[in-house]
Amino acid sequence: MTEDTVHVMTAWQARRATMTRLIGKRPLNTIVVLLLTLIVGAALFGPALVPHDPMQSNASDALKPPSAIHWFGTDELGRDVFSRVVVATRLDLIISLAAVFLSLIVGSAIGAIAGYYGGWFDRVSGRLIDTIMAFPLFVLAMGIVATAGNSIPNIIYATAIINLPFYARLARAEVATRREAGYVQAARLCGNRNPQILLFHIVPNILPTLAVQASLNMGWAILNAAGLSFIGLGVRPPTPEWGIMVAQGAGFIVSGEWWVILFPGLVLMLAIFTFNLAGDMLRDLLDPRKRPT
């Protein structure tokens, strides 16, 4: 067994011990882990396990309350709400994951280059980020989707654009504080060029901070995608999606069919809640001060 393998195993054991310690001290983290596992499991296996076809309508079963056959009741077309909620998990997670990944890569690259080199690129990218931040972000996403068309790729691009400033500013600040650090100076003395230093020495040190930001942005990305669908600029019916289901169920509250909006809205709230708390847990896990001694 090599020395590098021993270091990797030791680091993994430290991470596992920290996770166990965090869960033991904060029982809420246990709930977060269970909810996160449930959401990911529903996205991966839900479409194959749901009891009913989420697209099949049946006029005779329209607006039936929750029962043993339809756990979350049925909607105005007789479709099973539970099956539609579960199947919608995959689409909402795909949209949010793709948007967060895209904004993480592009925003971090812009911020890292601006923070390390400065100069005209820093000024131009700074003005670009300020321009994006000058708009209310959801309104900007609405404008992008309304202009480009409400397809799933355009929803992803719009969500990525409004999240881009978070990563650009964070990466710029982190890189700017590290570009004259001791290990960077040592890398220069060893003959490394600036791109090598930035990519192989500085960026790995700021990845934990960016990972926490990405986890926190997952909840916002899900809410943004659902919000666009709610106002008719997101995923198009009859595709199962949480925002569409909430919008369609809003009209039945007055007449007493509360389940049509309650369960999609509740699952949407739990997903946002879970990813926000997962970001806090990840931040604690990556904080060296909270590692067991």
C-alpha cells in the first residue's frame, strides 16, 4: 500500500467520522440525509415504480380525494397525483442539476480568471456580472425564457444565467485572497506557469466553498424552474412537473379539492428545504475546524 493510498484512506475516514459526529450532534441532519436519499431515489427509480400511469386520464375518476387506490387523490382529468408527483421529481432534478452545474463551471471559470489575472478581464467581467445582478433575477429568467421559448434547454440556460454571478463573485474573491499565498509562491519557484498554478493549485483549494454554494443553489434552481412553470413559461403540460401541478391545482382550492395543490406544493417545499439544509451540512462537513481530533 503506497503512502498516497494511506493519505486518501485517512482523509476518507476523517470525513466519515465528521459525518457521524455531525449527525449525532444535530439530529436534523439525519432527517436531511433521509429526505435527500428519498428525493434522489424517486428521481432514479420512481418512474418505474409508480402504481399508475402519470399521463393516463380517466374522466370517471376526476377529482377523487386521497384513498387506498390513489394515495394523493386524482386531478381534474382523473390522473393519479401521487404518480405525477413522483415522476416529476426526475425532471425537476435534471433541470436544477444541469443549471447549477453549468453556472458553477462557467461562473467559477470567469471568477477565477478575473481574480488571478485582474486587469481588463476583471473589469469587463465585473461589469457583466453587475449587469445581471441589476435585474430582479426571476424577472430576468422570465425575460430569457419568454424571448428564447419555453423549452427545457432554455429553462436550464435561464436558470444558469441568473445563478452565474454567485459563483463568479465567490470564485473571484477566493482566488484573489490566495494568489499570493505561500504555496502559490512555492509553485511559481518550482517553474509552474500561471495557468498550471490556477488550475492545479488554487482551484482545488476553493472547490469546497464552491460545492457548498452549489448545494445551496439547488433549492433556488428548483424553485425557479417551478416558478417559471407556474406562470406558464416553463415546462409545458401535460408533462408532470411540480410547478405545473401547483398552478393547475390552485383553481380547485375554493371548491374544496385541496389535495390537487397540497401534495405537489408540499413535495416542492420539502425538496427546497432539503437542499438548503444539505448545503449547511456540507459546509460543516468541509470545515476543518469541525473535524474530530
